[in-house]
Amino acid sequence: MDTGFSIALHLLILISESETPLSSAAMAASVGTNPSFVRKILGALKRAGLITSRRGAAGFALVRPAADVTLLQVYKAVYGKGEVEIFPMHGNPNDECLVGRYIHPTLGEVFGAIRAEAERKMAATTVADCIADMRNRAKTDGAI
């Protein structure tokens, strides 16, 4: 798995908290990546209906309040509509081996339970929750 999900959350928080419109270059500087990757993630968020942009002008806006955007919605915007993939499994275990024959169903059940719990937690956590936690940490550190 790549870092697209955490970068998408970073971008949504920037968009939510910025008092002025930000360009993809400014967002990339905050994230620590290149503007083209930021534009790719912004495009996915826009296609999912989480953000909007103005044609010919820098800047993005959340379509709805941060309290109404769940982490699960962001994950699915970045990676597609399927299930959350936490632990991908290797593809070709040897069926002639006892472990190879039963590893996929065994791990599939365990990984499925972990995935279900992750999806439940992601659906219950919003971008606003992340913003509140970030503000509390900044306050504790004396940054604000």
C-alpha cells in the first residue's frame, strides 16, 4: 500500500483549515511531495465528490463540512470502491504443501475480521476528528 490515504487526509485538513486558497505547489510543500502527485490525489477526491475546485483559479473547498467526511469515504476515494485492504496475501501458495493449501482460508478469515474492524473505525472517524486531535496536539506543544 502507498501513502495516498494519509496524503489525502493531509490535503483535506489543509483545505479545511486554510484561510486562503492553496495551489497544488503550496500543498505539496506541506505534504513533502511533488505537485503532480498532489494533483492526482486531489483529482480522486474531486471525482468522489469530497472537494470542489474553480476552473482557472487556484484553490479547493470541501463539498461538505469536515464533520461529515469519514476516513472510510476518503480511503475509498483514493483506492476505489472495494474493501479496505490492510494485508495483501501472496498469490500462489503451493497446494501440495500443507501450509500452502490452507494459508489463504486461514489468513483470509483473520484478515477479514481485521478489515471489518478497520472499516468500522474508519467509518466512525471524521476529518473533523483528525483536525480536533491536531489542534489539541498543537495546543499542548504551545504551537497555538
